[in-house]
Amino acid sequence: MDNTYEHFGPVDFVTDDQFLRHRLAPSANSEAFWAEYLGIYPNKKTEWLQAGELLNAVLLGLTSYSRTYLSEEEEAKLLDRILRTTEAYDADIRTQEAAPVKPLRESSGWYRRAAVAAAVALAVIATGYLAWRPKNSPQGRYAETITALESTSTVTRHTNKSAQPELYYLPDSSSVMLSPKSEVSFTSAYNQQNRSVYLSGKATLDVVPNAGKPFYVYANEVVTKVLGTKFEVVAFDDGSDVTVKVLDGKVTVYQNNVRNNGAIGAPKQSAILLLPNQLVVFDRKAELFDKRLVENPVSLPDIKSLPRFEYEDAYAVRFFEDIKKAYGVNVVYNPELLENCQFSAAFSDESLPEKLNVVCKTIGASYEIIDAQVVITTTGCKP
């Protein structure tokens, strides 16, 4: 046993030829070697497994994971190294095929496994998986993701084949309310090195908080990151857009980094923070985000004392501050222009738009929703 590996970490493993050969084309010899290694150094198993997940992340373009270990330059170099490794396998295979046929079944089997693995890896890189794809052809992204994951990991897939929403629990007890014709998947590393799931279709996810392991949902071209919250994702393969809606807590949404011919590209837009009663729609063709309020905002569930929304000769500023508190929605206004604006009203089951309409008409103002915020326009009120 080579003691060189005694002090290896995830990055050391993932840049080691023997490790790469094993991950790309495992053989009986490589299985025995690494089984012996992990038997001698059981304390290195976590880092060894992390290296496997890091390799997957690099192949799949999951930069939210790989960037915790590798810089953009290092990731690009690793991709190039993987490509050269698979090309070397191809060269070996061509040499083997050109040579006289030998009855070495074991050797032939190894090369065939290498050929398959090389083909998979090259296909992932050449097509730029989670990377470049024709803008007029967004379909099939989820299937490609799972195929690539299954080439290096054990993947658990759960599909709702019924006509009703189905509740499914992940290994960490986070729940997924999966809509019909939808599927959620995750690798064997879930809740060990990461909490990443892959979604096709529609689901409402209720995530168990874990500050040490953020939760990621990969849905077509969009990544949603949370620590613990409840939110909805709609991402069908044949859909024109992806929607993320927050029901409780907050999430960060961003476009997955793209890769073109091995070159890493930065996200076209920075991350978008979503709070309760907010949603974002990602246009897959235009590659643009549109942040909005949900159609029917509801009062926040964790507010201990909700405003009564009853006003008698009250100032409008108080109403707008009550809106902020009850719905978690930012209201933008000029307090100086509203300092003399008063109204009387009592609300019960009216929706947020209905409340805003009543108050704004009463004080001679108007409102519009811009970037999930309520923006008040007014010329003021006479004293």
C-alpha cells in the first residue's frame, strides 16, 4: 500500500491519476486497492467520498459545491485533465483493437469498462452538461443530469405516478410534496457530504434546518439554496420557465454556471434573495429572472401579534408599516409626502391588493409592484 495517500484530502484525491482512473473506469484491481486503502486508513473515508462528490460536481457543473474546494482556474484545469485522461483511454482502446486478438477476457473487460466510462465523461464534457445547450432546446435537462450522476454515483429516484400529490421524505427527514408526473432524485452522498436534490416537475419542499449543510435544489437551469424553509419549485423539462416560490423562511436562487468547451463562465445574474410571499420566474430561453410578489400574499405564520388593520383617522404611514409587518413585503414611500395623509377603514378578509386599493384611493395615491416591492406614488395630502 502506497503511503503517499495517508495525508490526502479531497482536492489531492481528485487530482490523482489513480483515483481518477478508478472513478472513471473502476476495475477489480482498483476496487481492491481502494478497499485496502480505506481499511488501513478508515479516517480518510469521508475525504475520499468527498473527493468523489467533488469530481461529480466538476463533471456536472455544480459550481456551488465544487467552488468550496476549487477555484475557477483549478476547476478548469481539472476538467482538462479529465478530458486528457479519457482521451488516453481511447488511445489505449484503439491500440488494443488494432492488435491481434488475444483471449484475455479480464483485460478486455477492463478496457471495455474504461471505454464506456470514457465515453460518458467525454459526452458530459463535450456536450457541456449543465452547460451550453441550444437556447431553443431546453428539454431533457433533468434526464441528462441523472444519466451523468448515475455514471459515478448511486442515485435514488422517486416518481409520483399517481394522479394526486404525494408526500415523500428525504434521508434527513426533509419532505417533498411531489405533484403528479414529477420526480425527485439524490445521490448516496445526500446528508453525508451534501444535501443536493434534483427535480423534474413540481414540488413543495419543507427543509429541515442544518446550518452545516445547506440544501440545494437543481431544477433545469436554476439552483435554489436554503438552510431550512418551505418553498415550491416548478420545473418541467418541456416548460418555458422555472418558478421558485417561498412559503416560509428565505431562499437564494441563481442560474447555474455554464460551461462551454471546458471554459467556466460566471453566472449571468447574481443571486436573488426570496422572502415569504415572493417568487421568481426564470425565462429559460431569454435566461432572465423576474422577481415578483405571489398572486395572493398571506400573513406571515410566525408573527406573534398581527396588526388588526382597523383605522380611525389614522395616518397612512401606519398602514404601510402594518403591511410590512404582516406580509413581510417591503413598501417604498416618501414619508414626508404622506405625513398629512389620514384615512378611516376596517379590514377583515380582504386581500393585500384590496387593502392597498382602498387606502390608496382614499388618500389620492397609487401603487405598483416592482421587484416584489410595493411602490407608493403620491403628491401628498393637504394639511
